[in-house]
Amino acid sequence: MTPSTTFQRPSHIARLGTVFVDIIVRPSGAIGLTLVIAHLVLALIAPFVVPYDFTEMNATLVMAPPSSLHWLGTDHLGRDTLTRTLMGGREAILVTGIATPLAVMWGGLVGIFFGLAGGKLDEVLMRIVDAFLSLPWILKMLVLIVTFGTGIEVLIPTLAFFYGIPVIRIARAATHDVVARDFVQAARARGHSKMTIIRQELLPNVRDALLVEGAMRWSWMLLAFSSLSFLGFGVSPPTPDWGLMIADARGFMSFSPLGVLAPMVGLSSLIIGINLTADALAKALGIDRAQKAPV
Amino acid sequence: MTHSTMPTGSVISVDNLSIGFRGKAGHMLPVLRNISLDVHQGESIGLVGESGSGKSTLALAMMGYLKTGLRVLNGDVSFEGQKMFSQRRAALESIRGGRLALIPQNSGQSLTPTLRIGAQIQEALKLHSAQPSETFGARVIELLSQVRLPDPASIVERFPHELSGGQQQRVAIAMALAGEPEALLLDEPTTGLDVTTQAHILELLRDLARDMGMAMVYVSHDLGAIARVCDRVAVMYAGEVALEGSVRQVLRDPSHPYARGLLASIPKLSDICLPRALDGRPPAPGGAGQGCAFVSRCAIASDVCSTSRPDLALQPSGARSRCHHVDKVHEIPLSGDREVGKRALSDETSLSLKDLAISYARPSLWGKSVGREDTSVPTVEGINVALRRGETLGLVGESGSGKSTILKTIAGLLPPLSGEVTAHGGAPLPSKVEKRASTELRQIQMIFQNPDESLNPRQTIGQILAQPLILYFGLSGQALTEKTILLLDQVRLGGHYIDRLPSQLSGGEKQRVAVARAFAAEPDLVLCDEITSALDVSVQAAMLELLDDLRRQKNTSYVFVSHDLAVVRALSDRVAVLYQGRLCEIGPTHAVYGAKSHPYTEVLLGAVLEPDPDFTPELSASDVVELAPPAMGCPFQRRCPKRIGSICDTVAPPLREPDYGHKIWCHIEEI
């Protein structure tokens, strides 16, 4: 067998390309990705396209119904609901967009390390993780936020910390699958260091599971962030935020429903978009999310 | 046996059947091409070929079943005159499992784990038996004794996991027999079973076919098994029948180059030479071109072979062969001619194992703290072996005999309970791999059974081979690339493989990469753990040649573990026979395979099948699988056909040395 053609390994970019194509050919992926990208683009350009300043109040037009001037009406302080809805995702996307990669990174590394170490240490630490997961998340977060105060510099590490814990489970389970395989045994028998084994043998095989998990965690985190805002522990007024807007407008829901509906549509469309994309990503990467997600 | 019963009518008739799937480019790619085959009543026909030859697809098509994505391109299959592919679903279901039964490869997985054996067989009876349901209980017992399971009344109450692999296979056969089928399809029914178990199952199938007058279609890659149970054989290649004839015509003097190559690539106990490798690989579906599918691998191919596809033509002998040059096939020899050369072995010790004992049981903290003694019997015990530089030691035994366990301990992956592993006569090696020095690690390399598992799917071949080169020699840049290409050349792959991923390679190519990775470390000792058992026979022969070449060039020692006694014989200088983690016999290959040997070695050798229709295996011991070694006495006491008395149960057998260097542990004085 003499080679007639040279063979080129598909580059990382080419692999990303095929994964991307694999995502958008699925209905869930096409819809989900469109929603997510639309939200990201809107968040970027919103300050330049919105018709009003989000702080601009109009005492004569409080809780006005939709009109040609205010397409979605105004809120209880006479601020434009459309403007505030369009601007309302920026803070949430920024905070969770930073916290999600952090959560996946620390949770992933700890999980891979436990998975590789195995044995008693692994057992003990996983029980601690279980204990953490059994507490209601909102309580855990409120404790930290009440102690350290609100604001991005507290919210990001808090979210990253708590949402990294379920990632530990996923990373550990995926690592367990890989560690049992002979190529890891072969690397051990050659005498490679633990760090080399993690970097060369484990990470490339666990990465896909972590990607999908990260996408899922993002949507959970968005929901958590909005819930915190709703409770008054997230974004401080007058910054517009969906959670906060829902909290403010819910008292007047019966005669001004758009005040609640508009931010709700904004939040749910983003979360649904992320979920659909994560599903399509999992299928494109060949990971069955239904089997791997414990929480 | 060939002409014992003249066929009366055909039970299954395959008529010009082609099956294919739609490829990425949109064309239909054929998996089976123009198959015509009749299976007559009371006849057993074997389908053989390499993996991917379409033999299993054909067997399933005989049930009217296609795997997802496959569809019939033309032709049909009829069962007792009924066309299977134009049947309605309900009609098919009444035939399948009842009048036409399938026995799958891994029956352990085809039994429901939560259902008792009796209930499973009753289920089959409910579906396919016309008898009143009150008789089912008795019928289950009858079926179980028919497949020669000892004590059927107690088997009925057991769950599948409580049975051994061989017993599970017997239950699967009993279930298939429940519907009193007219034809039985068997898809590799003994693959994955131990040699002794396989031999017993084959004898059972042979007798059942004869007693019940069923037609049998036996799919296997193992010509030895085919020779034992079949009357007729169809050799499949690239989705075609290449040769079809009586078992004698096909196995004694096949009139097709592929069948001859396949036969020559099988290692035989009687052969001193290495089996002959069949180079190249079969064409992918749709890649056969317009000529003969075998043309690229054929030694006698001429121009006409690449331009016109030969017909399956009737030969004077009565066989049908798809070859343009039937007159010339006899130029292709039926056995290898490459002798395993005598190598000058130095007296330098490469490896020595002293009193090695290994246990998987870990003493619990609680047990230790209350001072409880560990009473479990170690998995492996009393292993004393020394290996000289350049020597090859074969380790044989059934599954569970501790062969792989010993390799893991040598490699440092499994610390022993007691005993020492020493290399080069120096100080004992640290038992844990993490504590070993870099040179100690480099000198011992291991190759694993399944290359799909031992190569990281996310790394290119270049990255895989670079790991030992960087770790042990600190190579980088141009030197690293050059050395990687050199390694690929050494295992006859070529430098263009460097950028490929393992999934783009065939099984044989992947295992070559694994061999190259082991030799990248320039080791003194290579541990080979069943490294050919996941490969096709033709590929296995090439792998054995490669290993022989490499040990000549580099003076490397091998510890070669295999359950296949013929493969071990082909390569080893010395052989150690293990039973339940204890040595039974060790000595030069010719002595162990010779006249004087341990009763267990005799049992193993007697069960080896040869691809010869006149060969009868000698089955002396039962095929009961033991799960743990006995606490005292001889490890083989419970199954030994030559047991001399209670001394075997109580006293550890003494060492006898019938010849210099040939050691046997047995109570029998005159071995």
C-alpha cells in the first residue's frame, strides 16, 4: 500500500465548523442558536437603538398602554417599557457570561482530579458535594450575598462557585469513564505525571461533556440571577433588569400586563434558546444529556 | 459427514440477493452482492469471512431482518417457499423465533437479567409452542437436558448472572429449540468462550443438528469451528460468495485464492512455521470496482481480473468458485513457510518473578482495626519465572487464569500481595509504577488487547507516538518527527499516517500503532496482552510476523499472553500454563506441546480445533467454569480427568522435571 494522497488532520477550526453545521441542521439547534445570537446582538447594540433613556421618567404617562410613542407602554414611573426590556438583559448576560466559564473551569478541574484520584478521597469529597447540592440554592446564595453585599464583584464569584459544584459531578463521571480505558492505563504504565495524563489523555475526552454542561449551567444561572434580582439582591435600581422589572410591575399586573409580560418574554426566550442550543450541541457532540445530568 | 444425508428440499433459499445502504454521496453502496444460496433440510452450512465481509448481514437477511439503514436492492429470501421480504410483519414474527430461530453471539446479553431461566424459556414456549401451557414446566426441563445442562431442575430457578458464559449459551440454545425450529441461525455462537467451553458447545450443536434434522446456518470467522459442525461452507469476501462447496472441498484444497490465503493465515498446532499473512485489506462497500473484488490482494491476478468480475462458476469438483484462474490457484500454498528462527539467547536475565502473589481483595479498614485475619485465597500465587534477554515466554490459560493480572503487576499497575519483580538481575522493582525510575519504566512496555481502547481517540497517530519519545528521550522538533516516521516505517505503516486519528485506521493498523508506541521506548521487555485476539486471522498473521521481525532486530523479550494455544506456539520459546493463577507447567514450547504434559495442558490442547474436517477434538474434562481457586491442594483438582485421589485435594502437587527446564506440578508420578 503506497500512499498516493497525503492526508491532513482536520484542524480545530474545521472541527468547530462541522460541529456548528451539525447544530444548525437540527431544528432545535437552528431555533435555539437564532434566539441566543439575537439576544447577544441586541444586548450589544441596545444602548444605540433604544428610543429613550432608560432612566427618563414621565410623570404624566404612568403605566400608559401601548401607543405610537411607547410601543409597549410605560411602567409605574413612566419609563419606556420597550427601552427597559431591550436593555434589561445586558447585566444578566454579562454576569452569567463571565460566571459560567469560571464555574465550568473550576468545577471541571476539580471533578477531573477527583475522578483520576479515585478511592477514599474521591468518596469523601463527593459526599461533601452531595451535601452541598441537597441545600436549596437560593438559601446558599443569599447567605453569601447578605454577608458580602450585592454588586457584580460579589455576584460573579458567588454564582461561579455554586454552579461549579454540579459541574464537579459531571466532570467526575465523565473522567471515570475515560480513566477505566486502556489508553490511560498505558499512559500510567509509561510513567507520565498526573498533570500530563490530565492534560493529554483526560481533558480532550472530557471537554465535550463539559461544553454541554456549561451551556446548561448558563441557562440555570440566568434564571438564578433573575430570581436574585426579583428578590432585590441582584441588580440595583435604576439599572434595568428583567427580574427587577417583573418584581416592580407585578403589583399592577391586572391593569398593565405588558410590564410583566415583556421582561418575561425576554428572559424565557433566552433561556429556551440556550436550552435548545445545548440539546443540539449535545447531539452534535454525541453526548446524551439525559443520562449525564444528575441535577 | 459430508454426504451423510442427501438434502431433500431447500428450507432457506437466497435468490440473487443484494443489500445496500445509501452513502454520503447519495449512491447506493452494496453490502451484499448477488448472493444465491440454498440451505437444505438437515444440512448445516457455514458462512465464513473476515469482519465486514457481510456474513452476519446475510444470516440476518435469512430471517427477513435488515439492520437500520440497509435495504434490499434486488432479489429475495424464501423460507419454505414464503418470500421473507414481501411478508407482512405479523407473518414474519410468527416465523421468527419459532420455525426459524437465531442464536446470537453474546447470549449473556440476550437473556433478561431479572428473569429466572425457567421463566425465560416458558416465555419462548408461550410464543411458539402449540402445546397446552400445563406441559410447559416439563418441557423446560426437557429442553435444558437436551442442551446437556447438569441438574436442569435447579438451573430453572437461577438467574442468568448465576450461570457461566458457556451455560448461558446453552440456555440460549434451549430457548431457540423451544419453538421446534426447522432452521437455526447461529451468529458466532462460541466467540468469546474459552477453548474447552467452545469445544463442548460445538459438539452439542453437531449432535442436535443430527438428531433433530434441523437446517443450520453457522456464521463464524473460525474455520476450526466450521470444520467441526458444517457440511457445506460458503466463503464470503466483500459481500460476495467467493467460494462455496462441501467442507472438505473448501478446507482441504480450496479453489479460490482468498480461501487459500485465509486458510494459510490460521496458526495451527501442527505447524512449526508462522502462519502466512494476507496483505492488504478488503475494499469498502461500493469500492470493489468492475473487476474481481479480491484483485488487489491476489497473488495470481492478471489483467482480466481487474476488468471483469468473475462468475461463481461450478468446478469439476462440485464446488462453486468466483475466480478467473481456478487452474492456477494451486500455486498458492496452504501454509506459511517462514520458520521462527532460532535466536541466540544470551544468559542475561531480562525479567524474573519471585514468589509472586496477587490479590484483588483489599483488606478493609474495619477488618484490620478489629484484627480480623485476611482469609481470602489470592487470585495469583507462587509464580516463579525467569526470562532471558530476547526470549519469548507464552502465558496460556482460560479466562480467569490470571494471565493479564500478572502482566499488570509486572507493569506496576497492580501492586502484588507479596513477591518480587526484578529486571536485569538488579534490585526488585518498586511495586507501584509511580515509584519506578525513568529507565525502569522505559525498559518494560505493554501492548493492550484492544487498540480501540488503548489509543486515545482524540490524539493523532503522531501525538500518540510522540508521548514516549518526549517522555523518555526528550526529543522535539525535527528529530521528533523523523523518529516518529521511522517508527511508523518499522511497523510498515509509512509516514503519511502521522496526521491521522485512530478512528481513520483499521483494527490491524491501530494495533501496529500500539506496537510502534511500545517500541518507541526501546524497551528490553514487551508485555503483550492478547494483542491479536481482537484482529481478523489474516491480520493476526501479519502481526505475528511483525513481532518476530522486531524481536530479531532489537533483541527484545516478550511475555505473550493469549488464550489461543496455536498462536502462542507460533511465537514462543517457552510456555507457561496457568490455571486459577497457579503455574501448572512451564518449559520449552516443544516440550509443553509434546507428549509429557500436565493434565490441564492436555485438556486445553485436546480442545483446540483445527480447520480440518477429519479432526476430532478430545474432550476429557468438564467445561464447568470455576470462579475461585481451591484453598489447598492442586488448583486443578475439581476438573482434572486424571485425578488420583484425595491427595489432589489436600496436598500441593510436587514439582516434577521430566526434561531439563520442563517443570510440571502434578501428583501423577509418571507424567
